[in-house]
Amino acid sequence: MSRMYTRTGDRGETGLFSGERVLKDSVRVEAYGAVDELSCWIGYTRSLIKGDEIDAMLEKIQQDLFIVGAELATRQKESHVQKVQITEDMVKLLEQEIDRLDAELSPLSTFIIPNGTGPAAALHVARAVARRAERRTTTLAQEEGLNPQLVPYLNRLSSLLFVLARIMDKRAGVDEKKWASRPLSS
């Protein structure tokens, strides 16, 4: 019988795909940890919407995020073991979806306050986590070489999640809450 714990991380280390041990607070682990958290938020969002075109799109994104996580858990010098990578075509597909969905929305003239329907609010959280994953991946890319499509993929994904949040509210008939540039009290 296998156990869910190994005790190998009890000293604050974890293993990469190569078997190399690294600190759990390393930039690499922070990056793929944020990607894992992002996939969890997307999964939570999917539990709220079940079975429409956006659910199918988010499922595909979760599959892609496994690729992102695997790339981040593999040092570039060992990337020959990585069979599938994020590609420029995958980034372009996100751009096409952003453009297609954004055409349904009114142009933004100010910031919007993240809230609305449950799915929209969850997508806003996912967007913020995607931005963190992008920041951590950018830092890692500066420290060592990475697939040059990883940062653009995460960047476009955060934009898509923002557009999807707006779409969810629009399709539910919920008005966006606009930012009012006024102090809390006068």
C-alpha cells in the first residue's frame, strides 16, 4: 500500500522531475506552485458553471497548465525529457479566444471592481493567481533559460481569464461595478 506522504519534504526540500532536490521556497517551486494554484481556481470555477463552452475552454486550459507546470519543474538543460511544450500556436489560440469573446463586451473606460457572479469572482481570483505565476516565471526566466513561450502564455491566459469574468457577468445580466475615483469619506 502506498502512502500519501513520503517524509522527503520534511526538511523544506522537494524533488524536480530530474530527481534533483531544491528548496520549497525557490523561485522555480513558487512558479509551478502558482500554476498549480491557478489550475485549482479554474477547477473551482468549472464546478460553478458545469458543461458549457466556457467549461470546455477551461478544461483545455487546465490540461495546458499541466504542461506549464511540467516545464517549470524541469531544468532547461534537461528539457529533452519534456515531450510536450507550450508553443507559439497555443499562445495565439488564447489571443483568438480573447478577441472573439471581447467582441461581445463593451469597451472598458475605467477599472472594474472584481466581483459579480460566483463564476466571475472565481475567474478574477484565477486571473490574479495567473499574474503571480507570470511574475514568478519571469523571475525564473531571468535566472536561467526557459521556453520563451511560457511567459507569453501566462500573460495571455490572465487576459483571457479577465475577459471570461466579464463575459460570465454579461451573460448572467449582472452589471460590472466600475471603480469610482473618489475617497471613502468626504
